[in-house]
Amino acid sequence: MGRFVIRRLLQSGVVLLGVTLVVFLLLQLVPGDPVRVALGTRFDPQTYEALRARAGLDRPLVVQYLSYVGNALTGDLGVSFRSGRPVTSIVLERLPATLSLAVTAVVFATLVAFPLGVLSALRSGSPLDHAARVFSQFGVSVPDFWMGIMFILLFAGVLGWLPPSGYVALTDDPLGWASHVVLPAVTVGLVTASILTRFIRSAVLEVLSEDYVRTAEAKGLRTRVVVLRHVLRNALIPVVTVVAVQLASLLGGVIVIEVLFAWPGVGRLTYDAVQARDYPVLQGAVLLVAALFLLINLLVDVLYARLDPRITVR
Amino acid sequence: MSDPPVLSVEDLTVTIGTRRGPARAVAGVDWSVRAGETLALVGESGSGKSMSVLAATGLAPRAARVAGRVHLLGTELTALSPDRRRRMRGRHVGFVFQDPMTSLNPVLTVGRQIGEAAEEHLGLTRRAARDRAVELLDLVGIPSAAGRVDAYPHQLSGGMRQRVVIAMALVCEPDLLIADEPTTALDVTTQAQIVELVADLQRRLGTAVVWITHDLGVVAGTADAVAVMYGGRIVEQGPVDAVFARPAHPYTVALLAARPEPGAGGGDLATIPGSPPSPLDLPAGCAFWPRCPVRGDARCAHELPPLVPVSVDHHARTFYRPPREDA
Ligand SMILES: Nc1ncnc2c1ncn2[C@@H]1O[C@H](COP(=O)(O)OP(=O)(O)O)[C@@H](O)[C@H]1O
Ligand SMILES: [Mg+2]
């Protein structure tokens, strides 16, 4: 297991290297000069050249790339064109906001989808099953920004129960954080919950038709034991992946939602960096998201091996 | 002969609601099996063999409507609540299903899967159930049982897995073992071993056995009585010797003729031309009429033949009377 993790971490390093190269090359293709944009109306040739030199943009591309990678290995992702602050700290500052929103949304989604998906499979064809199907259909077809606006209007506007937008750090004020995270997390989480409900329902239905479930019933086990020990233990193995994929995709930042709720996460950062052509920040954000994605994948593989004895990691 | 049957089924009918209408999977079936005895249920795929034992023990699919009377150890099962029926399963009836590759849960150890029925029905602790599982693995002839008890199904061969399934079925020392084509998915050598194992266990434990098969070859050596099913009905039943010596129904005759040579492997019955009727649309007369090579009586086409005696305990559902060889 230990060797598996180490090997996978090394592989992840290689993937991240590839990510830096692709992003670097793509940014070369984007028209427009980022330094010019950063200077805006204060443009004068001397400052321009000085800034280019400071950012190392006057060097050959290969040198630029190699020095970027070399510095990245030491944790230095360069400085923002716009603010001049180190990219590493800019990106990491945004992580708690994104992480706490994504995890809250996925926890909410799982808490909704799990009982709903399982029960609608166990009672397939029942009114509850139909209700669950309507819910998932609604969740995947209604645009999340529209749902977000409705929530803001209802819960912040009409009812006044929750703040319409903004962010408070969890570590500063847990209650304040909670009141601010509810609306964006539920908005994002409803979509995730719809996807998960469908998936869990079909995973459970599939296992219910397995021969070993009939074997368990033939043994005269209680329904509760059959469901928990035989059905769910098997059905949940693929569900783990889907939950993880959902989490990973939310960690990339939910740009529209972060903008709508003024949530200062990685998605918002990416959006602003694109607007400002702040390439070092953009690169840093992409790298962070890719790293989180790879980490989650690794965790899923380890978890899989624990849940399914047929899979061994070497 | 006078002790009461372990399991008896009277006029058992199973109708399954399907999208294309009601399917009469089992249509008025009677049989019974006594302690220490083996009843073979024989017939082609789709003839209602599995459904009849599943329905009798409360395992029929949700869409199935079950009618008739089922007595297990004198208790009328169809009148019981689903929960009371559940408590009889595993405790008094053990099941062995066809495919040991799919009938074991892949994420639980075989020891756990054998022991859990003992936890449920005998109140054993998890530890005691594990010890019991080791005993059972030993009983069904798995070498170094103590080392295998924590293995997962995928770590065992097909034959070993079927032994595990048999161990699972016998863990509470049930009065009846229902084996639904337990050798069909196995290779010929393993098949013979499993047949021998069940016969041996039956002798030692005095268990009644219902052995479902489409292979009459298996029946000859192991069963006491045989019931031949076709289109959801029993078309012939009686002591094995009598049915084999003097089959009365053309379907039984055809089955016996289609029996593979011993050792030839592959017990499929492709040699009877045509295919069994759909349970959605059973013929008015004898269900075998469309395929019948004899058609010895005009009434067979549109009148359901009654089950009539051929000799002592030997009955056949046909109007046709084969010519007596000894007459
Ligand atoms: N779940 C089900 N839904 C509808 N029809 C079924 C179902 N299970 C079995 N049947 C039908 O019932 C009939 C008897 O099936 P079965 O008892 O499995 O046959 P056998 O065990 O003799 O091969 C078949 O025609 C089959 O198509
Ligand atoms: Mg069958």
C-alpha cells in the first residue's frame, strides 16, 4: 500500500508537469500582452520593459518554462502581474473558501441523495421513487445560477433569514461562515444531489438483482441485514467514485456560483485572473486544481481497495 | 413411508405480472419430500422448476402471485407472515443455487457468509459463527478449512465456491436442502464431486433434498422420486426406478432419449425439436402437444389431460397409453 501511494504520487508529479507545460503553451497562444494590460493607462515604455524583465518575459520561452518549473518545485509560482504578490499565497488564500464550499455542498448532496437514492431503489415504482425521479430531473435541468438567484430572493430577500452573499472564514467565525455558506452550498449541492440520487438508485437496483442478494434472502436474514450488509456494501463501491468526482469538479471552483454569491474561492480567482490577463495567477490556480484532482483520485483508489477485496493495490 | 413429509406443495400456482400480461410460471403443482429422501425436479429451462421452490418458500419476485398450500414440517407457509416465513428459511430450509460465481457476495469473507445464518437463527455470536463456519468448511471437504474461512469468494475455484454455498445452506442443519441446478455451471469432474458430496451429507445428516436439474443423468443415481415438469405443470412423477423403466409421458420419453451418454458432458436437450411454450400463452391442452412426436390421442390438443396413475405412486398427465411391452 505504501509503495502504491508513493508510486502514484510520483506519477502525479509527472502529470502536474504536463499540466504546467500545456498551460504555459496555451498562454503563449492567447493574443494580448499581459504586461500591457496590467499597466493599463499608466503605460510608458520604460516601466513596460522593466516589468517584462522583472517577470522574466524577455528571456527565451524554454528558459522561461524551465525556470517556472524549477521555481514551482520550491513552492514559488511567481508573482501576480497585477498585485505583485506571490502567486502561491494568493492561490492558497483562496483554498479555504473553495474547499469549505465544495465539501459542504458534497456533504449536503450526499445526505440528501443517499437516503433518497437507496429508498427509491428499494421501493422502486412507489410514489417516493417517482418523487425522487422528479427531483433529480429538476436538479439536473434547472440552471444552478437561476436556482441561486431564486434562493437569494427568497431566503435573503423575502424571508431575510440568510445573508444574500459574502464570505466569512470558518476559522474566524464558524456561525458567520455557516450562515454564508448555506445558500451557495445548497445551490451547488442540489445539482450534485440530483446526479448522485440517480446514480445511487441505479447502483442499488443493479445490486438488488444480483444472485447473492437472493442467496442472502434464502438464508432467512432480516431485510435490514440483507440491505445493509449485502446490498449497500456492494452498491456503494461505485458510488464512492461518483461522489469523489463531484467533489473534485467542485474544487475546481464553481465560477458562476462563486461570482453570484461573492464567494472568494478559486473559481472566482480564476475568473478575475482571466479578466486581468494575470497569467501567473491563472497558471497557479490551474496547477492547484489539478493537484487537488490527482489527490482525490489517489484517495479514491486507496478507498476502493479497502472496500472491494477483489482489488489489490500494489 | 408413513412419516409426514418435510415439505409438501399442493396445487401451487404462480402467476407473474409482466408487461405483456400475466405469466403462468407454475400451474397447479403437487409434490412432497420426506426426511432423508431426494426428490428430483426435472425439466427444460423455463418449465417452472425454480419458481415453484422459490414461491413455496416466500422467495418469489414481488410481481408474483402465489396460490396453493405449502407445508413445511407441518406448518402452512402461505398463511404465515413474511417475517415468520423468513425465519423458517435458512433455519429449516437451505438453498444451493446454480452459479457459485454469482451466488456469493464478493465483498464478504466466505466464513462470514456461512456463519451469518447461524448468527441469525441459532443466536451464535460472530466468533462462534466463525468457528461453526470452519466446521462446515471441513464438512464439505475443503482442505485446511481454518485457513480458508477468511478467504473471499474470488480467491476460490468454482468447485470450492459451490462447496462453500453448500456449507452455507447446511450451517443451521436444515431439515431440507433445495439444490437448484447446483452443478450446471461446473465442469464435469466437479459436477460428479458435488453430486457425491450432497449424497454423502444427506446420508450423514438425514436431510431431505429437492434436487432441481435438467439432466436426467444426475437423477438416476441420486434421487428416490422424480417429478418431470413442463410448461409449469408436472407431466409425470413417481419413484425414479418406475419412471425410468416405464416412462408414460412422451415428454419424459423424449427427455430420457435426449440424456447425454455418461461422461459425454454437456447436458443440453437440444435433441427435442422445438421450444417450450411461453408462460404468457399456454396451450389449452397438453403443453407438450406442439412438440409431441407421438400425438397418440386427439384430446391432447385441446383438453388438459389429468394426472392419472400408471402404477403404484407413478402418475402421468397424458391421455396417451404407451403399448405395454410385457403384454
Ligand atoms: N421475474 C420473472 N418475471 C417474469 N417471468 C419470470 C420471472 N422469473 C421467471 N419467469 C418465468 O417463469 C417461468 C419459469 O421460470 P423458472 O422457474 O425459472 O424455470 P426453470 O427453473 O424451470 O428453468 C419461465 O417461463 C420464466 O420466463
Ligand atoms: Mg431454474
